[in-house]
Amino acid sequence: MSSSYQELRALTASSQARPGLTIGTRQPAVAVEAALRHGLQDPCPSQDRLLLVACQQDDSGAFACLRCHVSHPLEQKLLGIHRQYGSHYGLDLLALASYALDDAGQQLSYLQLRSLPTASIAPFTAQVVCSYELGHGAGLPHWARLKLQSHNGLKAHLRDHGLLLISEWALLADSSARRIRESLEVFGAGSLTVDRAVELHAAYRNHYPQAKAEHLQQTRRASGWVPSDAFLSLIAPDQAPNTTRDQLLAMDRAVRLVLSNQWQRARQQQDDGEAAYEVADPNTLAEVIEVDSASPAEQLALIEAALQRALAAVMPAVLAPAASDPQLHCLWQGYGEGLTNTPLAQHCGCARGTVSKKLRPEQHASSVARHAAAELSRQPLFCEVARSPEGAERMVEALRNHLLSPEREGDAPPLRRWVNQHLPPP
């Protein structure tokens, strides 16, 4: 008899000397009893259907068997994500598992959970089983993997690490004209102008639903669609399909950079944790803005003016809550005066982790840098730098570094200086 219906893959307490969690196996007694009672053999669609019918009669043992069953493809999907992306994006396997392998094996009622909104059903294995409908084409293990890929909590976690699992073509279809315009104004799309990109994207979205519907009808799968040359010629008849494909992929890259915050992710220091970001190198600004047609003084004047306008646009809303929150005011005041995390925590009587959580200067600096980069990219001196996503990303990173680190030893970084000058009174 197969163990898939009796063994639940889940986060369990580690049996090793070091305390913690691991991905292990539970054998809920109710699932073992139901597997024997129903005479289950190797997992197959007919066995799943048998158990689903039993679930509809409120057989809690059958429900436990199916939760055990779907936990295995969930584990394999998580392992695949971690194997493919873990090293590059700094993903922790147990953190990923917490979104799907959270079933403790307790006895649950299928009928009671089915009456709840799907998104509120927990554990996740129960949500998978309760949301499954017979006759929709996908088998239960495949449905489990699809549900995991659309898990909002997991998607948010991956996005915080710079990773979007959605395909290029689905992301473009899901993006508004405004998102395309704003992304390309910062990161560009090669030689493609913003107006032309918005026009091409509109044509893509207009024809996408029909193409997807035909794909679903032909394959009985909602995923896996890619634009054919015929589709690409339909939306842009004035150019070669490969050119159109490259332009669409360039749009996708720009949108991903914005949505994933990949360009502003904090890099952990290998020290005592004084800062949550890599020590900024102000020299990166000079490397990025090197332009032959203007003097360094002219370039820096344009940059400083753009940064001041960006600071004025972004930071007042960030600092406003400090007027009514004494601790937050203390933290921002100390930050503006140059205190680092540990002395700042001591000065305001809070934990060091509270400083990073409440202030988040790296995140605000990235927002200001993006705002300034959007303005600079429209300047003749900088449009060449911002023409590619890579160049625009370097510009934003350099501006962020400039905001967080002084150009000369002993100077106050621009972000600290601005906070010191503009913090509202309590």
C-alpha cells in the first residue's frame, strides 16, 4: 500500500541536538485508519475521486488522506523553487515551506471548511483539497502545484527577495499601460521609445485573451502559452516577429525590476548588523554619470537638483507620522544627527531591530533615487545611460549610494542631512 495517503510532509520539530524545524513526515492516525478502511493502493486519479466522494460525506479520515497526498507535490514544488532560485535570491527553504507545509495533521471537517472563503482556509493542504473540483482537467497533484504558484503570501515573500514566478507573457498581460510607462521611464527598453512601447503593449493586451483561449482549447492547459510568429506579426505588422519579441521581453524586464524591488534589495553586512545594507560606495555615482559633453560640475548640479526635488516629493510623507509618534520622532532625529543603529536604539530606548523596522532608510533612499532617475533620464546628458535596463539600474543604485554615504569623509550623507533639516516638530 502506498504511503502517500498516510504520510504528511510538513514542518516538524528537529530530532537533532540543535533545536529548530525541518521538513519531515507525520502519520496522522486518522489518515492511516482511513487508508486501510478504503483499501487504498498506489496513488491515482480513481483513488483521489473515491476519497473526494468520501470527503463530501464528511469523512475526516478521507480528508486527511488527501491532505497527506497533496503535501508531496507541494514539497517537490518548493524544493524545485529553492533548487532553481535559492542561491541567487537568498531563499531559505524552511521559510518557503512555512507557506505550504503548515499542516499539523489535526482532524478537520471538509464540509465546514468548504463553507469558508477559499483564501481563508488553513492549513494550505486543506485549501488545496477544498478548492479542487472534479472534471476540470487537472489532477489533484497538478492542482496543488498550481495553487502553490498562486499563493499570495508565497508570491509576496519571493517578491521581497526579487523573484517573480509569473511568466513574461502573463506579466505583460497583467500590467497596465501606466505600469509600462512608469517602468520604462526609469529603466528603458533599449531603442524602443516609451510611447511606442505603450502602443505595442496595448496591441499585445488586445489580442492576448483570444490567443490564450485558443491555447486552452487546444491543450486544455491554462499555462505554457508563448506568442507565435503569427501572433507577433498580428500585433506589430511593420516589423519582424523577433524584433517584437525582443521588445516585449525588454518591457517585461523593466516591469520586473520595478515590481520585485530587485534593484533596491538590502544586502546583509557580515558584521555586527549596524546597517541592513551594503556600505554605499559614492564613487559609483561618478562611474555612472561620466558624460563627455558636460563638466563634472554641471552633471553634479543636475543630479543634486533632481535629488532635492525627489527628496521633497518622497520624504515629507515618510516623516509626517513622526509628528505624533514620540519614539519615531526620536529615531528620525537621531538618524538625522548621524547616529547608527546601536547608539540610536540606546538613545531612544528601543531594540536595535526596531530602528531598522521603523526607519528603513535604505528603502526610502531607493524610492528617492528612482524618482530622481526618472527625471534625469529625460535629460539629454543622462538619456544614453538610462537607455537600457542595466544602465538605468546602475543609475538608481548609484543615486541610492550617494544618498546614504557621504562623498567626502566627515560630511553628512544627503538623506541624513535632509532629515535633519526637514523633520517636523513633535
